[in-house]
Amino acid sequence: PHRQKQFELFELMCRDGLEPNVHTYTSMIDAVGKAGDVDLALNLFLSMRRAHIEPTEVTYTSLLQACSRAKQLDRAFAVFRQAIS
């Protein structure tokens, strides 16, 4: 329920022309990652990067945790490599 409301607010924000910042994206990545949707978490990350928003350590940690929870270690290693480059 909370995840759906959070995503609706995110979509409404974008639709109304408000640009999400790194904190907004990180919060969304964390929420969908905790819900087990690693694909959406990665897509949000890619959207953030396309918007030229630099991820923080918290962003990478949220993404790594999402990959780890989903037992997608190849993706986790790819994220890790990107984080340290």
C-alpha cells in the first residue's frame, strides 16, 4: 500500500513537471527494491542517470540491497563495479 502511494506521488510529481532529485530517486529505488522489484529499481536508476543526476552512496547501497534480496548477484556486481569506477 505505501509503495503504491509513493509511486503514485512520484508519477504525479513528474507529470506536473517537477523534477525528482537524487533523494526522490533513492527513496523510490529503496522502496521498490524492498518490495522485491529489482527490475523497476534498476530502471529508476537508469532514468536517474539519463536525467544527469549523480547517485550517492545511499543510492548505490539501496540498489545493491535490491539485487542482493533478489539473489541477482551478477547485477549486484555490475552495480558495485559502477559504484567504484
